[in-house]
Amino acid sequence: MLQLPNRYSSLRRRTPFIIGITLSVILFCLGISTPIFAQSYLDASLSIDDRVEDLLNRMTVEEKVGQMTQLNITLINNTGEQRNVELNAQKARELLTKHHIGSFLNGEAVPPGQWVKYVKDLQQIAVEETRLGIPIIYGIDHIHGASYVQGSTIFPHNINIGATFNPSNSYNNGKITALESAPLGHTWNFAPVLDLGRNPYWARQYETFGEDPYLASQLGKAYVTGYQKKHTKTVPYGLAATAKHFIGYSVPRSGWDRTPVNLSMQALHEFHRPSFQAAIDAGVKTIMVNSGEVNGIPVHASKKLLTNLLRDEMGFEGVAVTDWDDIGKLVDYHKTARNYEEATYQAVNAGIDMSMTPTSLKFNESLLSLVDKGKISEQRLNKSVKRILRLKFELGLFEHPYPSEKGLNDIGSDSHKNIALQAAQESMVLLKNDNNTLPLTKEINQILVVGPSANDKSNLAGGWTIAWQGASEVRYPDSMPTITEAITDRFSNAEVVSMDSIGTPGSELRNKFNKAIKASDAVIIAAGENPYTEFVGNITNLKLAEKQLEIIKTVNSYNKPSVLVLVEGRPRVITEIVDETDAILWAGLPGFEGAKAITDVISGDYNPSGKLPFSYPQFVGHTTPYNHKSSAVYFFDADVANNIEQANKTTALWSFGHGLSYTDYSYESLTMEDSTYNESETVTANITVTNTGDIAGTETVLWYFSDNVGTITRPVKELVKFQRVHLKAGESKEVTLTLDPQKQLSYPNANGEQILEEGYFNLYVGEESQRFYIKTNRSSASAD
């Protein structure tokens, strides 16, 4: 086929529209009645509803099924490998013109220009060579920045963003990901993860914002807003975020990825629904479905969850997409379907709009067969296809199908990296600092940096970076420093010695270590995990690797000031070495700017302000989130169960919200306007926070409440608000809390109906607490 130059692309897009108008005029002159706009869906002046309806009416069943299909890059590139971002036009043409595929996904980090060419060439076939010219929508896992683009800005993972307790960091993550994705034609991002990190064994803990539903709701909403907003540099192109993985995915009993979840509907509504509801209320355009099962039913086959809950109760109107091959998994994994056709029936009937098939045409063939047999109606197809077409119209793909290339020079810019650095700095959590070991003085003579993360870039960024499971070291940018390099740069007057391991006693390596540590004034132990995600990261023991524990014990035996830096995606148990280690810094997965952020804290150039967004476990076999029920610690001691701080210490090494600073803060004069409130009254409280130390710092004020008695057992405490307050040395500020009892002090029953019960509540902030009473004007809703 003759290929016109790109400058004619606009004309080519409008050609069917122009021909339609011309034909309409001719027929009108001949006295034959016909709509003036024969192809109204190409008329941008019409409403999206009208355009969708017009286009839908023109589509064949085959074209509709194609729009409901998403295929992987490996089917349309030259090598069949994930890393190859080079379009094979013949393969793409076959799938687009004969099977009418509506979406493609995936790839790995390549230069921006290569992505532009690939998406442009793919889109050109879709809009120029297919019957209706429907553009494709390209999906990608830009989980913490445009992570599949070479030279992009890589933010800390969500668990670090959670530790900042700062929605601005989540908003900026979304915004900069958008700015660095939009020019490439990456219009659909499979982020943010809104599951709760309540089981630390789970391999995707670091993709969550932590264990608390309120924190996840606030940060998830901020990300969606930052990503989907039409920023000056992305207009007129629209982008779609994805709230995933709906719902209950993150709490398998075993901790292993995609394994069964047993979860009461009441707990699902109370803990796991809020973050998704907040994203839906913020306008998130797509939802990705939980790959596992909840209460014996795979979520991909659950009409109760995907239609009754998600659509009817929660009000989601966008596109619901499967995760990777999850319709096929109904056959060979969950075994609820005898064959792929039956699995397709189950998923589509449950409420799936698009199948990430992703490496075959089984979904197309099965869905066409089901329609042909009358098991699935064309009207059912129309529901999903309308949603998909609406999404494409809302994103402006019909008017602007090709990558804009606008702002390519901003990808990985210093200004973007500085924003990522700030997020990484704010995410550092100082867990322990005996004898003011940190910060290290700049006048120190020699520092030994030892451990598997000392010289490893990939560990700092974790999975979903450059490639699915991270990548080899040579693929990380030269501009990204390791921890050793960052320490060497910052402590320019010191001798910095680095060792990844210390060897066995008597070995040449151990002798080198012995010599180095004796000459050093302080030791930094860079411990943690190698990159992983999903089932690849399944583990059977939460304890930090024995070889790393041995390094820490050996370092501590020399009685040198020691700083343990934990570079990890989930909290690995370190109880046995905590007492002997002077200082412990949780760094999580801080991204490409992470080594600088770690060094900023170690050197004292940044006063740490991060707080744990999860409970750090003491034991490998028992973990409990901070907002547990009183009975969760009953068998330890009944008296302890009624003391929140003592109860948390029985299961957590450090509780949710723990984080030290290089200065001290006091909380005083907690006051409430009244001690009794009607349910319609606003509850107001004030606390004075003072920086009692010698340097400026930022304190995150965490407000909690507890419901003393509930028809359904209540958590010992729940986060209700957080606020970062910057204070100069000696400065005091008054911080105010306002609560709407009906919205913030109520809780759901098993049907999702909100309950506000009359009775006593407690408010907690810092070491202060106040008791108050709520009066209601009605009887409690049923707990059933």
C-alpha cells in the first residue's frame, strides 16, 4: 500500500469524513435521504456519546471483539522478545486488519526516540489501514516513573511514597510519569497499585502505599489526579491511570502471590474498598482485576465483585481490564472452567471489558464462538465496547493518534530528578539512632561500606525498573550513583572503602575486611533484597538472609559505630541484631535518586522525617497490622490487649507511624471544643507541636481514633488524618483536626452500609489522648 508522508496524516484521518460529506451532498441533490455526516464519529464537534454510538453502530461483531482484546508486544516485534521495541509491520498489520485488535502493551526500557517510532508505526496501521480507522491504546507498566523508558526519572516505589505521608509526592510521581510518557504515545499506565500491604510476605508489598486504607486512599487519589490531569505539556493528549488490583489481592493467607484469599465482606468493605473508592471518585479511567480468588471465587469470574460491587455500588463507569492471561488461568490455574471458551464466558459475564490475553487469539476465537452460539449477546459486547471507545475518545486518540514528541527533552531532566530526590529524602525512616550515631561528621577519616547493596544500582530501584524483574547492572544509567559512590562524593575528605561481602574467617577477603574495619571510624552496612516482583518474589522465610545477618553480627563485634541501611521491598526480620546495631535506616526502594537521599540523611544534610507506613514485624511467623482488633493479642496478655502501644509491641518491632528525627518534638495541650457531639456536628480538636531540639525538622502529625464499643469488633485505633509540619528549632505550631462523624467515625457492615453507633470514642495524637461521646438519632444498622 502507498504510504503518504506523515505531514499528510491529518488529511488521511479526515478522508473518510470528507468522502462521507461529499457522498451525502450528492445523494441529497438526487433526492435520496441520508445523514449529512455519514461518519459522525470523526466529527470532534459532536458529543462523545454521539460519536461512540455512531461508531458502535458501524462495527461488526468481529471488530467489537477485537476492541476487547489486548495483545503483547512480543506478537508484533521482530524477535518475539520483550525487550525488542521494533515493530514488525507485517505481523501488526495481520492482527489489526484481520482481527481488529484494539490494544497492545509492554516493552522494556529503550531510548525515547525508539518508542516514538514504534508507537507511530503501529498507530499508523490502525488508523490508516483498517476499515474504521480506530486508534489503538497502548498500555505499559510505568509503576514509579516512566520505568520502561531509557533515561527517564525513576521515583521511589509506592511503599516509600507511603513513608513520606505526603500526597504531593504521589501527585508528582503521577505528574512526571505523565510528562515523560505522553510524548511517546504511552497513553495507558497500569498504575497505581491500591492494594494494602498488610501481609509482609507478599512479594508486591513495595508496590502498595502501606497497610492503612486511609493513607492508601489519599496517596492513590493524588497519583490518579497527577497522572490524568491535562498538564500544559501534555494537552491536548489525555492519559489513563489504572487502579489495581481490584480487590483483596494483597492479603493471601500464605503470603505467596496469586494464592487464595479468605476475606469477610465486612473486612473487604472496611479495609480494601476505600482506596479503590477514592480513586473512582477521583475519576480513574480504568481498573485492573485481582488475579487471585476471594472466598473461593476467582475475581475474574466474580459478578458479585466486578458488577454488583464495582459498577452498581461503587459507581465505576470506566474500563475493567484483566491482568496477564487471567482468563486462561480460570482453566489451568483456578480450574473453574473446563476450557477457554467457558472461561471467556465466565469472565465476560462477570464484567470484564478487555482481556490482556496476551500472547494468543484464544479470547477472540472463544468470544466470537460464544456470540455465534447465542451464549453472549451482542448487546453485552456493546456495553464493554462503548466503555473502550469512550476511553479512546476521552483521551483524544481519534484527533491525535500519534505520539506528540512534545517535551522529549524533559525526560529525565534535572528538574524532574530533583522532585524524585525530594520524595526519596522524605521517605527515609530512621528506625534507631543510639548514642546519636547519626549523622556522621564530615570530618570522619575513614568509612567502610559493606553489604550486597553497597555497589548495586538495581537493588535501589527494585522490580518494574527497566524490565519486569529489574535488569542487569549495565543497563542502569551512569548518572545514577551507588551508595558507595554517593558516600564517597559526600564525604570527600574521608577514605571510603567498599566491600560487597566479607568472606569466610581466614579467607583473603576476610583478612581484607579485618584490616579495613580496624582502620575505619564508622561502618555502613548496605543490606536488603535483590529486585523481584509478583510470584518470582515468593519467599518462605521473612528473615533477612543469613549471610547478611552474619555480616551485621561480624561488624557489631568490632564495636565500631555501625549504621544498617535496609534496602528492601518488604520488611525483613532483623530482630536478632537490632540491640547491637547502633543506627538503623529503612531506605525501602528509593529509586534512581535513592543513594543520594540515603547519603543526605547519613551526612546530616537532610533531617529524616519519614514514618513507617507498615508495622515492622518482630517475628517471621506472626505479623499483625497496627489497626488490629483487641483480641488479636488476647493470648499474650489481656491487660496488654487494652494498651495500644503495648499491644503493638508484642507483634511489631516498630509500629506503623514510627520514625525518628535528628531533633525532638513535643505534643501538648490537646483540646476539644466539647466532650459530647451530635452525629451531625463537626468534631474539632487542636494540638500544639513544638520542636524542642536544636535544628529545624519536619514532623508528621498522625491523628488516630478508636471506637470503644462496636456491634462489629473495632480496630484498636485507626488513622483519620495526617499532616506534615515544618518547625524551626524551638518553634511551636497549633495543628487542627476536624471530623465529620458520619463519614469518618462510621464503619461498614457486610453489605457496605455505613454504621455510626452512639457511644464513646478516643482521639490520639502523639502521647496525648481525649475521650468524647457521639449521640445518634437512630438505631444502629444491622451487622449482617
